[in-house]
Amino acid sequence: MTRQLGPEPPRTLRPALLALLTLLALLSALFVLTAPGARAADGDPTVSLSKKEAGKGGEITVSGSGWRSDALLMLLICGQSTPERGVIGGTNSCANADGRAVTTDKKGDFSKKLPVTEPPEPCPCVVHVATVTGEQALVDAVFTVAGHPTADLPRQSGDGKLAVLATTRLDGDSSLLTWFGAPPARQLVFTVGNLGSAPVKDPVFEIGTAHGVYAPQWEERQWRGTVPPGGKARITLPVELSAGAHGDYQVSLRYGDTVLAEQPWGVGRPWGVTLFWVLLCLVVPAAVFRIGMAIVDKVRPRPAGAHRMRRPAAPPAPAATSTSTNATTTTNATTAVLPWFTPDSAPSENRPRPTTKGQA
């Protein structure tokens, strides 16, 4: 027997109910897509400068849009760089000490003033904007530092005539600072041979570092020297990761459009940072507790005269005793002092008198 829980809606209302539910679902999806904090398929990030040229000591305003919301960005003025080729030599070509950090808003926009300083490398120069954490994104905007020297960029050979002849390796070891979160650094060592008919002078390689499923981030490294036709050369290039990096990384070497070699790199976790926070969580509460107890002991009221030390009261003098007691005490004292004194030699008045019974 089936129990009917309620009246069944008429069959003519079912299509209307389905249509109403579908309309509500579409309106909800449309509201989510058009919400202020959500955007679908954002375009490439852009950067604009208030001035294209300024001298040392000046200031420019860097603005951008299309970035990830709440993303931390680093703004740097870099030399020997172009938007097409990027920052040659990595951040070593940038004025790192005078860089600025900025966080994008909910829409992915930002605006920040940047002081104009001379980079360590000659111009052409750019304003380099890159994300610090999360998915990597960067934009280079052309900028000229007035009065700063200008030099031609190194010629990049893209003929693919160089090939790696031996297995690449990463030389170097982590220091104590790396255990506390300093950037891990190694030297990528490899041997290349020139398979072409022309010499290759001052080749520019690209080193990419990839972590997990992310694509490698490439940085150009120039090697000073010439590889003659049919000759070979041993090349050493620096590789550096970001501060606090740990896990499995993949280091790739590219020349032109050809990837020459790949080398895995396992970076240990900086346990010193964890140890620091553990000690901080133990030391700070203990220090706060000691300081609090000292304050409480300082402000706690005390009874009057408690700070003075009182001398203990002298024991009361013994009361005067009777003459017999004094005599007994004297006798005992004399007995103690005169050991030859015996009871038989006591005075006659102290001896017991004999009775007269039984005498004639």
C-alpha cells in the first residue's frame, strides 16, 4: 500500500515549473559571470608609463591592467633590455635596491610611483613588471634613463649550430643561509661544440626553470668567448631560484629555438624557517609572561613596614626560683664540679638519725 504524501500538481503546471527553474538557473549563472570580482578569460596584462624618458632622481608613475587580482608585483628599471628580448642577464641588470612592490586591486589594476635610478647595465632600458608569487607573468615597457650610457645589445645567434657534447650537471652546494630561506643557486656546467662552418662569438643562451606543471621561465645568459668551427668549449652559467624555493625543479638550456639539455634539480625545504617560527612561538610567550609577572610584582600593593626586617624577640628571662631550688641547683652544680663528693660525706644534719629502739 502506497501512502500519498501530498496532492500531486496538475500535469499542465509541470512545463511551467521546469521553465521557471531553468530561467532561475540562467539568471544565477549570468549574475556570477557579471559580478564585479569575476572576469572571464582576461587578456594579456599591460603596463603604461607616465613618462617615456626621465633623468636620475626623477619619478614616474607605472600603471597596469589585466593582471590577476590581489597579485604582488615587483617594479624594476633594467638595462640592456628590450620588450622583445626581455631582460638580458636577469635581474642582475636591474636597479634592485630602488625597486618597488605593489598589489593589484580586485579588478587587476594598479598604479605606483617609481623613482628613476640608473641600472648597472647600459641602456636600452625597460621598466620590468613581474609577479612575485603564483602564476608567472611579466611585461617590459620601453623607458629611457636620461644621461645613462647606451650600448648595442649582444648579437643573438639563432642558427642552432651549437650542440651539447657532454652531459650537463649542476655544480655547487647549499649554504647555511639557504637553509634559512635564501635563494638556492647553482652553476650549470656543460660542453658545447660548433657544428657549423662559421665561428660563434659571445653566444646568448636561455636558462629556464620549471616547477611542477608550470612552464619554464626563461632568462638570457650571455657567455663571453668564441667557439670556432669544429671546436668545443666548456661553459658555466649561473642558475638561481627565488627565495624560499623548495621541491623538484627542471632546469632547461636553450640556444635559439632549440632546447639543448634538461637537468633535474631537487631543492630541499628550508627547515630553518620552520625552526625559527617554532622558537619564536615559544620564546615570545615566555618573554611576555616574564614581563607581565615583573609588572604585576612591581605594581602589587604591599603592607606598611613589610620591607623592614625585624629582629626576632629575645627569649623571656627565667622567673626567680625559691631558695630550696637554688640550693638544690647549687648542690647539683657543686656535685658536678666536685666529683669526689659522695653522699656519705655529707654533713651530719643531713644524715638520717638512728632510732632509739633496741638500744640499751
